[in-house]
Amino acid sequence: MIGQLFTDIGSLWNKYGTVYLTGILNTLILAVTATLIGCIIGFFCGILQTIPYSSKDNVVKRFVLKLLRIIIRAYVEIFRGTPMILQAVFIYYGLPYFFGISFKDIWTVSIIVVSVNTGAYMAESVRGGIMSIDRGQFEGAKAIGMNHWQTMLHIVLPQTLRNIMPQIGNNYIINVKDTSVMFIIGFNDFFAVHKMVSGAVFKYFPSAFMEMAGYLFLTLVSSFLLRKFEKKLAGKPNYELVNTDQLVMTAGNYNIPTEGGAPFDEKSRE
């Protein structure tokens, strides 16, 4: 039986290998593009949700910020609480039905659906990442005259990006798999190729086996590369202090000997 399986897989690959590779390429392009756009949406929503205001601020500012938070909250709950496949159906078929807005390009619809869905998850991740930053850093930035946007851009967001990088990678891996639901609107991804080939040659399981192996390979490679990137982003575990001025002592613990010895001998750390 195992031999027959690999024989069937070989015949499918010989006949439809180029089609499978095209489906894999479309899946990767959609997943990467939608994850990047989703991250931008998530960071934008996360920043808007964390803009501070108090009773001393004018009424307009408080009203606008409260309204924005309500809109973002509704957006997050709707797109996190409904399946992506139904979101694709609603946008592709529902918008023409209700508003007469039609899409001729499947790529555009697919990118919109996956990006908006990813942005809903990323919005909460970014909000949590911003809130995890020590409040003393906000106060310190305010003390030197930085406004909220400057504090976010130069101090908070770089740390937030590093903290939520595992979540960004996780969302990307999810998108690699979940883009398979876009076949419902005719997107030619890796899973859509499986549906087409298995329907043409009636070899459903060999094609499904190839699909599973292909998705597993894509996710394993992505996980490996993301871990490498996270380690690089975290930096080295130890740093050596560089002293360019011979008259300035490097950082460390020093003692002044009472009997003999050179002054400022560095105390042994062992």
C-alpha cells in the first residue's frame, strides 16, 4: 500500500508538478503580503487604543478617542469571532449584493480578507505589548519633552516589536495554512490545486498526502527562519564595554589597595 501511495504521488507530480508549485507560490505571496499589511493595521489600532486622555482634556478629544476605541473594539470582535471563510464570502459576494461593489481581481479580495483578519488579531497583540512596557519609560519621555507619538515611535514601538515578534511569526504560519479557505472565492492557492487535481484524476488521498507534506514543510521552514530572526533581533547575550579614552576607566568594581599594587586594580569577579 505504501508503494502504491508513492507511485500515485509520483504520477501526480510528473503530471501536475508545475501546478502544485504555482499554488505554493501563490500561498506564500498571499501569506507574506497579508501578514505585513495585517501588522500595519494591528500597530495602527494598537496605538490608537493606548492614546491617553483624562477628564482635563477637551470634550472633542475624549469623544473622538472613545469613538475610535469603540470602532476598533467592534472590528476586533467581529473579525476574531467569525470564520475567515465566511468573511471572504461576505466581502466577495455580500458587498455586491448590498452595495453594488464588485471585485474583478481575486487577488485583491484575498489580500483584503486575510489582511483585515490578521489585523484584528495583531491589534490585541500590539495593545498588550504596549501595555507591557514599564510606565516609567513613558514618564521619562514626557519629562524630556517628547509627545505621545514621539514616545511611541522612538521608545515604545521598537520594544513592542521585539516582544510580539513570536506572535507575528505565529500569525504568519497560521496564514500559510488558513489561506486555503480562499478557494471558496476562486483563489488559486495550494489547497485549490489539490481540489482541482483530485477532482480531475480521482486520486484524493495521494493528493491530500502531498498537500499535508507541503504545508508541513512550509511551516517548519518558516518556524526555523523566524526563530533565527528572533535571536538576531534579541542581540548578543553578553556585551563587552569599549573604552576609547585611555584616561577613563571602564565599568566594573574597583578598589584602591592600601599596600602596594597599582591604583584602581579591578577587583576579580571570580
